[in-house]
Amino acid sequence: MTGTLTDAPDKEQARTPLARVARLLPVLGSLQGYIGLVLVLLIGIVTQGDVFLSETNLTNAVGAFSSRGILAVGVTLVILTAGIDLSVGSLMGFCSMAAALLLVNEQMPVWQIMPLCMLAGAALGLVNGIGTSVLRIQSFVMTLAMLSIARGLDREMSDNVSVGTQVAGPDGTLTPEAEAFQQLGTPGHNVLEGVWLPFVGKEGVYFPVLAFVVVCVAFHLLLSRTTFGRHVYAVGGNPTAARLSGINVTFVTIAVFTLSGMLAGIAGPIDAAYSAAADPLAGTSYELDAIAAAVIGGASLRGGKGTIVGTFIGALILTLLDNVLGLNAVSDNWQLVIKGSIVVLAVVLQRPDLFRRKEKA
Amino acid sequence: MTARRAATGRAVEGGAATGRRTRPGPHAGPLLAMRAIAKSFPGVRALRGARLTVHAGEVVALLGENGAGKSTLMSILAGVHTDYEGTIECDGVPVTIHSPKAAQALGIGMIHQELNLVPELTAAENIFLGREPRTPRGTVDYRAMDRRAAELLTRLGLEVPPRRPVKHCRIAEQQLIEVAKALNLDVRLLVMDEPTSALADAEVRRLFEVIRDLTADGVGVVYISHRLEELEEIADSVTVLRDGEYVGERAMADTDRSELVRLMVGRTMDELYPRGGEQRSEGPVRLEVSGLSCVPEGGSRLHGIDLSVRAGEIVGLAGLMGAGRSEVLQALFGAYGAGRVGGSVTLDGQPYRPRSPKHALRKGMALVAEDRKAQSLVLANTVRFNTSLASLDRYRRPWHTVDRRREREAVAEQVDGLRVKAPSLNANVDTLSGGNQQKVVLAKCLLARPSLLLMDEPTRGIDVGAKAEIHELMDRLARQGTGILAVSSELPELIGMCDRVLVLCEGRLTGEFHRDAANGPRAEQEALLTAAMAREDVVTGTGGGDAAEPTAGDGTTDPADPTDPADPTDPADPTDPTDPDDRPDTTDTTDTTDTAGTDDDAGTPGGDHR
Amino acid sequence: MRRATRGYAALGLVLTLAVTAGCTSKAPTNEDAGDRNKDEFVIGYSQSNNAEPYRAQINLQLRYYMEKYPKLKLLPISDGQQSSATQLSQVQTFIEKGVDVLLVSPNEPDPLTPVVEMACEARIPVVLLDRSVNTDCHTSFIGGDNYEIGKKAGERAVRELPDGGRVAELRGVLSAKPQIERHKGFMDAIKGHDIKVVAQREAKWLRADATKVTQQWLQGGKKIDLIFSHNDPMALGAFLAAKSAGKAKKTKFLGIDGLAIPSGGIRAVQQGKLDATYLYPTGAKEAARTVADIVAGRKVPKKQTLETVEINSENAAEIYQKYDMSGKIE
């Protein structure tokens, strides 16, 4: 990450040591982004020490948030192109219901359910993308409409009844398909048991956590290493410049919405497995948590600015904050107040210019 | 809130109050005196030692090339920039102008070149925006507002009902509504920045009458325009700026156009432009365009344009705002898509159909767009990101990943070659100066290895040093065999850099200039400048729209004039198949032919096409 | 001037429309009501939100029981989508259609009071289901007793923990009236016994939230002998969390609702996940009977409180079969 100095370095730029450090971390986003995380961790350690840091607690905490975290990755992609995706919560609800129905009615194995849900999510995301880019509907409006459409389809599909995924066979025990489906996230079920993994050893990992991390890594690489990633940043930063630089803006726009839908397709089955049931209202207002995670992570709603690492950290902040408040039995009403304040604080901390201006004057 | 407003009011009161008290009495000093004004933007020194004096009842013309600092000076006066150096006095009393509100309190009104109207509101609502009259009940007093607006509009000779939404008014009407808005402020000093650019002759007359009324009342006027003939008519004195510096002040009566042009241009071409008196047009034809027509969204239409660019040749495109210069480049680059562009184009001997920028880049074209911030750069991203953006495919590895090492090397090479001053390749481009930003844009284009480079205002708004470097680069590229088609509003630049200059007007090709070895660049420039200014009459005739008299005075004969001294059967360009002499019957292509042909035949290229 | 005129004109137009609408809605129903010899009576049912499993179950059961009375014709059930404003306009539509009996499950009491009064003025008998409104012009109210349910659950808790114990409570949305009453009933029942409520949180009726909260409790080292949840999904969420922490066997789970659907509480009791759940009766059967009585001119009680039933491993199968609507209705 060191830059090639092309000419005599600008004096102003290199002067402060802080600026030098900040330049070393361009991938990790601004330094301030971590303050929130460190703060939450500190509060957690101070107040609940052992409990907070225990592996089970952290797994539980991240697991509970992981479907929203995965949605946040998709939302980040869309936000990077200066759009917004309000439909992810509904899309996830739709996909979780689809997964449950495929399991219950078709006895479909997990390895078929997952790709099908991803496909379904991607298809609805594609509609979002076409609406935004080809029909030139503002993404806010288009995805707001999709929020309603997907929820309607979800409810129609389910007859407004939640569908349990713990399907029992004739002998009263779970069917093999249902047993396998639990691996996706029903609390207490791990995957890859017996396979040695870094950090966790051979005990296996909780799939929602694994999925969240894998999605983050994959999309981090997609954004930072591929031409497509560059195109996403360019389209969000300056669509005209992107087009005149030979980038197919329409394609990029459609692609980010499709990917966001696809991620909702991953989150859906996980959410269904987590609750051991698909609820017709599952995922309601998840889009707000997802957007909050992206924004806390430094994504700018104006586009072109933000990283998956940032979103990952944003999601962690929200998750751990929720966990810490819960462990400390803070009352529900105050939790709402504190969470809202943290969002504001985290965003303000990422705007060093707010403080710098005073120095100048 | 109220407290704060009161405080601001008091702050300016000191200067303004004394000024107003002495208003009718004997002069304590000139109405406005700006002295030793300096202002710099990051990387660029926009003004240094500029000055301007306006007496009550006087019209002062402010003259200068693009980028000479006129608008910056006026922005300071309007309170837009607060961190300027120098002194401003009103009626001999020093004042500081820290906000637009303070400027208003001093009685300074401003009519900007770009219209500042709210399209959805009515004419009256716009005129009274922010100062709506109120009824005793506290609601907006529409009756009073409409009555007063009607008076103002009538005074300007405008027959627009006060209740017509501005979006339904013609451009000329909007311009006059803007004037009415300023008049409504009860100003003492009125700044008008190109107020007539969209007005027809009759409307210009009316505006001048209004100006004379105002000056008779003791109002001072700063009048910015490129139309010298207008200045001759309305201005009392003229102040000339060049490169941000004060050059001189003349009484209008004691000066003539050629002296003004000399003051504006000021320097000798030969020193500044590397492309001496050479002619390099021996290479193969890179680009051949015939009958290019285009109906862009929100731009100027093009009507059957023919042009060609050879390898190693720099061809300039001159013309006024809205003449369609940028549109030519954009159309060729495929920015309008395939559907909107007509005519035939060959690129390196192969038929070429502009489809998309992506396609154009693949075919070996690159475009330096007009507005680097809006069209070329992703400001919030790094030098490296921006430089490699158009040629990422070159550094592609499997899985569409970017080979970042090769990318960095290539970018570093370009950036070094262009001497971009940046702390590192990972510095964001919005931290760079304008000149360095423009170099990044050039680096991006060069990395795409174009054989034909389209440049739209390649040196606009950058400092002199960077400008010279870019000129050098253009020359070097041409020597290496790149064909360059460049648009510029700076005539000296066109003349200094280009082998040929084509003049566009209203989307038509109306003239071609070759190098004039005999009389030197100075003569050429003056010829071109005179031509460009003469042509504005034509624009005036049509810009106003419908029924403006088609034989716009002497405009009819002008198009032929400027070509005469520079052109006569130029030996330097014998191979050009689209000879400019055939101009009247410019190709019969697609749409627009009939009117275009007749207009040109009749010698009034400014027929009403809108 | 002109602008102002236009404004007044628009205002006037709206007022006129409103007045006319008010008149027309009254007109047709006056003669319809009371005509007991018709062959068919049109019934409108305004549901507050179809997307809650409990309410979806009401809809199914109501359609099922209505079919048992050939003279009653149930119009398509309208869905208020959890919005009082939406439901209000839907009820108005029913009134204008001139239904013979109006069934309403109000989303909230206050916003729907005026429209129920409008129906009364139009002489349409109104039967309120599950929730009431702030007027007594309705013909009958049918609903469960949330206090009673909470109390029964509390009594069961006392029985389950004869030597005293530690109890956690997962509450519904705190502002919801059923939540308040269930909580109160439960607390009253355990009062005076050696039972301590060691934790209580709002889990918003949601399964996922209940899982998360329970995980936090258990992780925080809370010793919990019994978890009382204000509905079955939350109880099941708590069960999942406890199971993954290996504490499901030592903990008792009580829920409320007892829906006869595969993912519902009755099945969960049968499967041994929950120790007991309390039927929150839909009242559909009673509603159908009440409507039939009304059109036949019989007198109906002003208030019908539905009995709850404790569903435990002994009676679960039987109750499931009684209320299972699958296959009984299309």
C-alpha cells in the first residue's frame, strides 16, 4: 500500500504523522472508523469481561446479525454506485420463505435450495437494476416498490402463515433434509466439524458467521481487485467520467442490484434456519440495519466512497453494541436511543473535516 | 436567528450607512474602488494586483480573455469569496464584503452569466425571491408582487405575464427577468456578466436604454462582455485584465477595438506556443468526417459538418459558446450513442460508426472532456485509479482481476512523463491543483494509447506553467503521429497550436483558417477574434428565437470577411478534400439540409434553427 | 387573487364530496336492515393485518365456519395491513356497499371508533372480534381474555416450580394491550410464591429476537428455570437458543397462541419443545354463530369472552385436529 512517489512530495501532505498513518490504511478506510468498534469492545470488556469475550457469545452475537450483515454487503455495492437498495429486507424475506417452502413441500436438499434462492434473489435484483438503469427510475423509488412487491409475493406464497423448517418424518424425527437445513444456522449447529480451521480448531464453525465472513472476503476482493470493482467506484464517483472512460454504466448498475439481490438470496435461507421457521414478516426493516452498517462503515450515500471492510466493521459495531447492551440488561427503550446515537457518532467521527475547519479559521 | 441577522446587519452598517448618507452630496470618492486585489485557489493564482474603479453614473466595461480573472473579481465583489487580499472602498470608505448579504446591503447587484432562476416558479416569484411582499395577515401579497413585477418587466420591454412560470419563458426572456430581479433590489452598483449573450438585437437596445436610465439615476454599472461593438456603444471606460492582473484602463472614446484586443492578448505568440510556424499535415488521414449531424439532448445541434484530421496534425475547432464544438467531439466519441448521430465517418481508412465511448476507445480514440471535474475525473478517488480507468483491460489477469503491479508501473510512467505533482499515486485527485488534475486526465487518455486525440478545452482554468507543458505535450504527440482535434475558446492558443482552425457557428462549419506566415500570428489572432466577435451578431439574430429579423444587419456580410485575409487558396493544405471554399453547399446530408443550404446560400448562416 | 380563489374552490369541492359521501353511505342500508326474510346476507370482515399467523388463522376459520350457514355470504376479507388508516377506509367501503353485518378486528381502538359509529348510524350490526373500540354501539364483542391467559400461565409456573425458582419473561411489543394484560395476569398469579423474575425483555413477538435475547441471558450466566413467552414463536425462539446452549432439558417453556399449524405451538407441545401453551381462541366459530343469530333476529350477548385452554402433552393432538383447517377449506 505504499505509494510510488512521483515527484517531490507535497510538503503539506506529508507533514503530519497522522496523515502518514492514514495514508497507509486506504483499504481499511479511515482511522476514525475503528474508534467506534474499539469503544464498543472496551465497554463490553469492562462491563462483562469474560462473558462478552467468550467464543460462544461472540458467535451468537455475530450469528444473530449475519443475515443483516450479508445484506449490508449488497447494500454497500449499491451505495457505492450512488444508489440505494431498500428492498433487501423484503428480498431476504421472500428468499427465506422460498427456502422453507422448498424444504417442506419439495423435500429439497440444502445444496439445491441455496443456489435456487440465490437465483430467485438475483432475478428480483435484476428487476431493480433494469428499473433503475434502463427505465431510469430513481433507485430509491424502484427499490421501495420492490420492497412492497417482494413482501406481497412472500405473503402470498406463504398464505400469511409462518413455515417451520424442522420437518419431522413419519417416525417423528427430523427428515434428513431438515436435519441438513439446520446446518445453515439453527443455533447449536456447526458446519465443517472435524476440519481444522484457523482460530476455531476442529470444532466446526457456525455457518451464519462463516457465510458472513466469506461473503465479506469475496466481495472485498471483487471490489478491490477486479476491473468490475474499479468500475463500481467509477460509476458512483462520477457516472459521466465513467461512461467517457469506456465503462458500461448500465451494465454496472444492473450488476450491483443483481448481486445485492443474490446476497439476499444467501441471507434468506440462513435467516430461515436461524429461526427454524420462515415468517411472512421476516426481514422487515432489515434494510435499515444494512444501510446503517454500510454508513457506519464509511460508505457515502453520494456514491464512490466506501469499502466492504468498512461495512464489516460497521456491522460488527452494531452487532456487538446490541450484545453489550443486552448483556448489561439496558432497558429496551434506552437501547433504541443509544443505538441511534452511535450511528450519528460513528458517522461524525468519519468526517475529520468537520473538526479541521475550525483549525483553519 | 433574528439576533444573528441583526448582528450581520450592524456589521455592514458601518460602511453602508456612511455611504448612503453621502450619496446625493459631493463625492467622498468613487462609488467603488477595488485595489490590489489578490486571490488564489489551490494551485492557481487567479488574481494578483487587480483593480477596478467605478464612479456613480458610469458604465465600466471589464474586459479580458477567458480565465483572465473577471469572474473571480466579480465573485469577490458579490461576497462569494471571503479570503481575498486587497482593499475595497465604497464612496471612499473601506468595507469588507464577507457574504452575499453584505454585498446586497452595500447596494451591489449581480447578474450572472448562468441564469439563477427557479424554473418552477413564476416570473414575479423569481423577481421577488426571498423578499416577497407580505399582507398584514402574513401571507404573500401576490397582488402587490405581480403589480410591481409587471412594472419592472414593462420597463424592460418584456411582455411576459408576471404569473408565467420561468420554465415556459424563452432564454432571452429569462435573461431579462434576471435583470428585473437585480433592478428590484434598488442597487447602487450593478454588475452584468454577459447579459446580452442570449438577447436579440431589439432586446439589447431595450437593455441599453435601461442601463442609461440607471446611470442617469447615479447607479454605477460594471459591464462584462466580449462584444466589443456593444462596449463601444454603452461603456464609458474600459478596464482590461490579463492572467489575473490589471493591464490598463482606457476611456472608451479614446480607444479602438484593435487596441483593446492587443491589451487583452498582450503577449507574443511565438514565445509561448511551441508549435512555431511549422506545418505538419503530410501524414495519412486519421479521421475523415462528412456530413456529421447530431441532435444531442440539451446540446447544440450539428448540421452536416465535414472535417478531416491527418496523422501528426493538430486541427482546432473555434466558435462561440453553443456553436457545437464540444458536440462534434462528443458525437465522434460516441457519447450520444449511435441513434443520434448521422453522417459518415472513416477512421484510419475504415468506416467508423460512433456507438459508445467504450467502442471509440477500442478504436483508438480518446477524449479529454471539456469539464474535467464533471466529465473526466472521479474526484474522490486516487491518481492511480483515475489514470488507469480507461485502460484497465490492459492489465487484466484471469478472473478479471487487475494486475496491480503492472498497472502501477504504467501509471507511474505516464504520471512521471507528464510531471504530475502529486504526493503519491494514492493521493486523491481532488487534492491536486487544476493543472495537475488536467494532467491526470491527459495521462488517462494517453494510457489508452490513442491514435486520434479529441481535446475539449485542454487548458481551461489551469496555470500558465501547466498550460505550457500541455502545449508541449500536444506538439510532441503530433510529432509522434497522433492526430489531434482540439476545441478551445482561447484564440491565441488555437492559432499558436493548430495547423488548421475550423470555425463553427450554430452547428455548421462556417470557416477555415490556415497559418498566415506573412502577417504573423498576431494578425491571425486579431482576424479570428474579429471574426468570432462579428459572428456574435449572427447569434444575436437567432438566439432570441423566432421572429428576430433574418437579415441581422451587417452580420450578413461578415462570414465571408474574416476568411479573406487568412484564407486565399491556401497552398499549405492542398490535399484537403473538403475544401472550405465549398462552404455554401455543405454536403447534402440527412435532416436539416434544405434550410441549411438555403441559409448558407443566402449568406445568413444564422437562420432560425432551434 | 386568482390563486386564493383556486384554493377556496378546491377546499369547497372536498367538503362537498365529503358531505355527499356521508349522505350516500346512509341511504341504501336503512331499508336493508331488519329484512329477515332475505335468502342471502352479505357479511364483511375487516381484518387488521393478514400477515400475522394468528390472524391468518382467524381468516381461515371464519371462512370455514361461515360456510356452515348457507344464508351467510362472506365478502373477500379486507386486509388493513397493520395500518389503522387503511383499515378505516376499508370499513367505510363495506358500509357503502351496504353489508348486512359487519365484522371488525380493529387494529387500534381510537382510530376505528368513529367508523364503527358510522356503521351503527347506518344501522349495520357490528361484531367486534379480538379487540374492542371506544364505543358501545356495537352489537357484540367476541374476544379472549389476555389477563386470564397470563394468569393461567402464571399458575402453571407455580405448579412447575413448587420449590420456587427463577423465571424469565419474553414480552411482546411493549405498547401492545395484549402484552400488558398477559404480563399483568402472569405477575398476579406468581405473586406471593417463591418465584423470581430474573430477566425480562421485549422481543417484539419475533422468533429471531427471542433467540438472540435468550442467548444473551444464558451467556450472561443467568440461571433460568422457566421461560414464559407472550407468544409461541418467541417461546420457540427461546427453546432454540436454550437447546444450542445445552440447557433446553433443564428449562421449562410456556407459550401463548396454540395455533393449529405445522409451525405453531400445538405441534411444538406435541414435539416436547414447549411444556405448555395457552390457546388464544380465534373466536371464528362464535363469530359465525353470532352473525347467524343476528340476521335471524335472535338476541346476542353484548360481550362474549372466550375461554382459554391449556394445551399440554395430553390434549395437544386432540386440539390440533379440532382446529386444523388444512384441507377443510380452499
